[in-house]
Amino acid sequence: MPRPWKPGQKVTPDTLRDCLDILAKVIGRKGGEKYVPLYLRIERELDAMQEQLSAYQRILKRAKRLNHPQA
């Protein structure tokens, strides 16, 4: 079940996944194919967000290693 989201709250990967779930249901109905471009856009946004979060985690790991080198 989608989590409640309110305007002004940060959009997270879970928010986008919830949107994709809702859109999948809508697209599965008669006439829903017109929403496929929106689904694809949200998918791209989710991929980009996950890539950025992954990069951020790798950067923090590297920075920690550089700030605390092993003796």
C-alpha cells in the first residue's frame, strides 16, 4: 500500500516506487496506455536518484578511508 506523501516532503526512492505501482494499476485499465510516458519518466527519475545515492555512498566511503588511513 502506498505511503502517504504530502506536498513539501522530500521525494524518496520509495515515493517514486509507490507512484510506479499506482501507475501500473492505472495503465492496466482500459485507456491507461496514455500514461506509459509518465511511467517511463518516473522510472528514469528513480534510476537517476538511485545512481546518485549510490555514488554518494561510495564517495563517503572513500572520504572516510582517506581521513582515517590504516596504519
